[in-house]
Amino acid sequence: MPNEFYYELMDAAELAYIEKMARKDRRMYRRIMVILLSSSALISLFGGWKYLRKEDITVFSWSGYSFTFSILGMICFIAVTFSRNTYLRKLEKDLKNKTKMVERVLIKKKTFLPHNNTFHFYLNSARKLSIEVQEPDFNELTEGDEINIEYSTSAGIYFGYF
């Protein structure tokens, strides 16, 4: 059975956080695209060399280079565009809509991790399975209690709980 949820407008700090993530990802995708296309141009140099048996020589073929570069460039462009559309577009949609989802969830299990001194709740949410909480909340709440978690509507960026 799905949990109850409602939508709210994001506050300025949440919008700034998502904008910062989107800017960082845009730079990353641009860098990846430049690196892949530069690599494609270099690798295509090898595809441009042609061995002529009759003359027993090797010559550079612009048609071979163009063909190799276009194939490699297209593969790189499609891969980066697909990757970009699956994640960055969701961030941009969140920035456009400026809404977040608040979901009421049940605490299924409480866990303390002694190796890094953190407290966690396991939830009955399909989108967020566990969250890290503060020690006072961990001590106050019990399994079966309800809490609200907030996350962006499209990308599912977790903002917090209350």
C-alpha cells in the first residue's frame, strides 16, 4: 500500500542545493563530451591510414578518417546524451517546478552503526529505504512511529525528515 504524500514548494536553500548540483553535472557532462570527442579524433587518425598493396605504401585517407570519426563521435554523443537525459533533465525539471514531495512513512527498523557512530531508520518507502537521523530522534522514536521525509519530485534528492 503506497504511503500518503503531498507536494510543497521548495525553500531557497533546497533550490540552491539543486542548482549547485545541476551546475556541477553540466560541467561534468561538458568535460566528458570534450574528452570523448577528442579521443575519437585521435583514434580516428588510426582509421584514416590506408595500406595500398600494389604500391606497397601507406597513405592517409580523409574519407577513412571522416568515417571513423563520425562513427565514434556519434556513439560518444548518443551515450553522453542518454546519460545526461536520465539524470540532469530530472534536476532541471525540479528547478523549473520548484516542488518537493513530503511523504509520511513508518519506521520499520532502527539501527546504530558503531564503526562510524551513526543512527539510521529503515523506512517503508519505495523511494527512500533508509535515512540517517540525529541521536535524540533515534532515542525518542520507536519502530512503527510515523515521520515525514522530504525529497525533490523528479530527481528524488533527499532533503530531510521531520
